[in-house]
Amino acid sequence: MDVIELLPRLHLLRFPVGQAYLWRDGEELTLIDAGTIGAGPVIAEAVRALGRAPEDVRRIVLTHFHEDHVGGAGEFAALSGAEVLAHRLDAPFVRGEAPGPAPRLAEWELPIRAEVARHLPGGSPLPPPSVTEVTDGEVLGFGGGAQVVHVPGHTDGSIALHLPAEGVLFTGDTVAALPPEGVLSRGEPVPTDPVEHTLIPGVFNLDRPRLLDSVRRLADLGAEVACFGHGDPVLRGAAAELRRAAAM
Ligand SMILES: [Zn+2]
Ligand SMILES: [Zn+2]
């Protein structure tokens, strides 16, 4: 796993499939998504490498129930004591009470899906000890007040997190940047000048028309920085790029 500093308070954790983010408020950390199965101990190691203890992570906010985002949540919660939060519509699948609904794949998505599946570890995720349910408009206690934005479409209970005080938006899989594995790598400076990104509405959705409405809603938030479940973040002028993706 690569750990890349994006902003002084924000690190990107990149797994073989998908990404998570670590946000810091003083001594306290918040993890947004938790990687694939087996990621728990790897995240703990990354937290220690940043000079903090896993117990400093107070909460794990899950953008949706897919296994490349929740795979390590139960593992990391067990070793850190962090609270796990998810939207109420996705929470039952995070708890492992039922398998989540499969995406409705378009023909062109089938080969991409097969390629992703090749990189996912087998088995089923360790369910978190408990999951706190969140709803649209709720404000969470990190990043100066993180607003939960319900963005259904990718899954019914997909959420984004908007930190208006910081101009930062976590989109989950409602938006993706190409290439999905990203090009930023550890040890290289993160470009601060505008760079060419290709943002696309998320793939592997339950309901694409609803997803497109959600992308428009995210574009309207006017965020400067946008962080995705897959692909390199946009560190400047994110809202304009999101509007372009919304118009696709
Ligand atoms: Zn997903
Ligand atoms: Zn994903």
C-alpha cells in the first residue's frame, strides 16, 4: 500500500484496488473508507508510520458497502476501537446481515469488472463490532464539521463527505478519476498546479440515472479539493471538473 501526503492534514492510502483517506484534526484522526479485506493491519502500520497510534483514529466513515471500501473496516475497528459509520441504507450490508445488491452492469463494464475482481482478495470481510447509521445533512465531528451528503445511485446508501471549512470533498465511488489506479506515487511531490484529470461518473452502479443526479449535486457544492474512491484526487478547482463529469 502507498501512503501519499495530499495536504498537511490529509493522506491518501492506496490499495491494489481502491483508496482510503486519513484526515487529521490535532491528535485525532478520521479514516474515510478502509480498503480491501486484510487492509486493517496495513492501515494500522501506516498510522504508526505517520507517528500516531491506531487508537488515535476515532472514526471510520464508509462511503458505501462495497468490499474494496469496507473490507478492512472491521479489522481496523477491532484493533483501534474506532467507531464505524455508514448510511442507514448500506449499514445492513456493512454489518454482514445480508449480501449487498449486485450492480447492474452495462455490457462495456463487464471486462472492467472482471479485471477488478482479479485483484480483490477472497473471503468475506470481518464485520465491525457495531455500525453507527448516518443520514443526509448530518454533520460529523471532524474537519471543522463534515457534512454527510447522501448520493444514491452507485449504491442506495452511498454518501459523500463535504468539509466546507476546508473546501474538501470525499466522493466515494460516485465519481472516479482515470486511470483508476492513479499515477501519484509515494515519494514524489503531489502536483499543485492544475493537471489534466479525467473525471467520470462512477461505474458498477445500481442506478445510473440517480448516480448522475448525485454527481450534479456534488458539483454544486463548489469544493476546491475532491478525493475519489479510485484514481488521483483533484487538489485545485474540483467543482469545475466535477461539473464537466456531470455533463458527460
Ligand atoms: Zn463501489
Ligand atoms: Zn470502489
